[in-house]
Amino acid sequence: MANIELNGINVIREEERKGWPRDLFWPWFAGNIGVLGLSYGAFLLDFGISFWQAVVAGLLGIVLSFLLVGFVAVAGKRGSAPTMVLSRAAFGVSNKIPPVLSWMLCVGWETVIAALAVEATATVFGRLDWGSGILVKLIALVVVVALIVAGGVMGFDILMRIQSVITIVTGILTIGFILLTLHKIHWPTVASLKGGSIEAMIGGLILLMTGFGLGWVNVGADYSRYLPRQASSGGVIFWTTFGSSLGPIVLLIFGLLLAGSSSRLSTAVSANPIGALTQLLPTWFLIPFAVVAVLGLVGAADMDIYSSGLALLTAGLRIPRYLASSIDGTIMILGTIYIVFFSSQNFLGPFEGFLVTIGVPIAAWCGVMLADLALRQKPYQDEALYDPQGVYQSVNVGATLLVLLGTAVGWGTVVNTSAGWLNWQGYLLGPLGLGGKTGVWASGNLGVVLALAIGFVGWLLVGRRTVRRQEEAPPASLLRLARK
């Protein structure tokens, strides 16, 4: 038990705060180096844009979205508590909507990632003629789950060490497989790709924002909460953004070059980047490639399971943090077993549609959270974050209504074509003159950004008075003395 983190959703004590903003590079790089980033090159070119348009859209989408994560991470340094606890200042101490949504998003992604890691191992082993059946998948499942659950259950210090190792190993091996597949790039073909409209570029940019940074905003403060409060806010933003963006940028540009060189390769990478790359690599590099593919996915899942445990506690479950992560790990294992061994082949598409659906209200929450950070000039009142009768109240109706409004507009402007039970979405694309469910905006997840904007602008307008009242209120300790 000595190595297990005992802190839960409490404010980290002064004597336990440690480290430097640059330490944030390791978890965020490891969490975003997955080879699935290659797929986004093919996805962007599907918008009918040129290589250089795709590069611009991709870079802006990746960096801007992870910049939002960096801003949320500043809250962790300021308040020394998990993201969902700090959001209580805007939403209220007893408001369960944000932590429940965050928990669902984290558990969903960690389950999908674990399943993809198992399938990646089976794909590589099949290419080596070592078998790809049930036994191989069972062994892969045990190894993958052990790596993921270890980080989440053991806690912050062990997680940071694991992510440091993953960063170094995956960084080196990623350079290796890029060098070994460079000969597949045909620059004249890439350069000849015709340009598309500004609308198509914006659609691609939004797709990249939703695929990368906007999927992490709900956990941004979880990994900066141990930093000393006097640590540089600019450093927190920079190292979070840089660490998160570096891997996806490299993979995206390489994915664009591969996809732009061959339409057949583009289709293969888009559908199955791991399987497509195994066909390009020499046999001797397949095992190192399996390592980089699996570890890249594990790095993301480690962070998801750690943060999902914190979200579960914030939602009201009263158990130690490591038990909360163990519960999430159990759900992940059951979900992974179902996806790998029992589901139909088209299960992942509908499930990812579900995750996008959850991502819309999370984006609206993020807008409120970012606006609240911009408005807030004084430190959080630590005790009030856990007191429904305190200055942050039980439930803030204004912030909650903004999330509901952002969700309604967001769901009306996203389309999930791979999930039949989500066909009702996109109901605003036609009335708003955006081309309906088959137009250029349909595949860009426009609703996620609209939900973010509604939350941000709305709270800037209506939350100013609430924040001022909170910051002018005396600390809870002074109130208790006054009562005495």
C-alpha cells in the first residue's frame, strides 16, 4: 500500500506539492502518441482539400484544442484539486452532471482503447504467422489490462513514471517506423492534390479539435494539481500544449503524406492504420511496431482510468480512490471482452458515435469552465469546494442551463452516420443552411465547437456577477469564527 496514492479528490496539502511545469510533458506526450493519429491524415483529405490546406487545418486544430487543455490545467495548479472538483465553483458542489459525463467519457474511451490495443497485438502476431485467434487475444488482453490498471490504481507517482517510459520508448520507435516507411511517400502525387473550399478546411479543423484536445479538456487539471501554486501558469499551459501536440502533429503530417501518395493506402490507413502499416513494414520491425502501437494506446488509457476514478468520486461515491479506479478497470475489462470476443465487427463505429454524443455536453461544460477561469481573479476557497451550503452553492442553475442549451444546439449540428440509433442528430444542419446531413459540415462535428462557444460566451455574460459574489465572500473559516 505504500506506493499507492492515497489522495482522492481532496485538495493536495502544501507539503505534498512538487515538481515543475515541464514534468507535464511526459504524461501528455505518452497519452497522445497513438498511431491512430495517422488515420486523421486520411480523414482530412476526405474533405477534398490539398496537402497544405490539410496541414494548416490540422496544425490549428491540434494546437488550439490542446491549448484549451493547457488553460484547464492552470486551474489544477491554482486549486490543487481534480478538474471536476474545481468545476464546482461554476456548477455547484452537488451538481452531478459534469462528473457523471466525464466519467462516462473516460470509461468509454479507455474501453475502446483497450480493445484496439488487443486487436493491434493480434494483427501483428497474425502478420508474423504466430496466430491471431482467441489465445493470442486472451494473452494480449491480460498484458494490456495489467498495464492500464496498474497506472490507474497505483496513482499519480507510478502513473507519471509509466508515462515517462512510454514517452521515451514510443518516441524512439515512432521515428523508426517513419524512417522505414518513408519510401512509400510519392511527393509529386501529394503535391498534385487539388485544393478545396474554406468551408472544407474549417470542417477538417473542427474534426481535428474534436478528435484530439476536446477529448481531454475534462481531465486537464488532474495532472497539474500536485504542482506548487507558485509554479508558472505560462509554463503549465506551454508544457501541457507542447507535450500533447508534438506526437499528433508528427503523426498527422506523416499520415497526410502516406494517404496523399496512394488512394488505396489512404483507404487502408483510414480503416485500419495498424493493419495498413504492418503491410508496409519489414518483418523484423513488426515486434517493435507492436510495442509502439500498444504502448501508445496504453498511455492514453492510463490517463483515462486514473481520471475516471477521480470523476466517480466527485460524483459522490465514497470509497478510496484506488478502489474507484479498480471499479472502472473492471468495467473496462468487461467492455473489452465484449468488443473483442462477442461484438459484431461494426461495433466500434456506433460506440464512438456514443462517445461523440457525450463529447458535446462535455464541450459545453468546457466553455463554462474556461470562462470561469478567465473571470476568476482570486484563489479558490478550498473548503467551499466540498460544502453545498458554502459560497459555491449546491447547484448553479445558470451554468447548468448553458450546458443544456449547448448540448441541444450541439446535437443538432453533429452527425453520426455509423450509429443508426443516433440518426436523430443533425436536426439543425438543414434549418441553419449548413447543407443538411450530407453537406460539408456534417462530418466535421461542428456541434462540439458550437457547444463550447455557447458555454464560454454564455458564462462570460451571465457568470460575472456570480464569480464576483463568490470572490467577495469571506472564507468559510472566518464565517465559523463570526458565528462563534
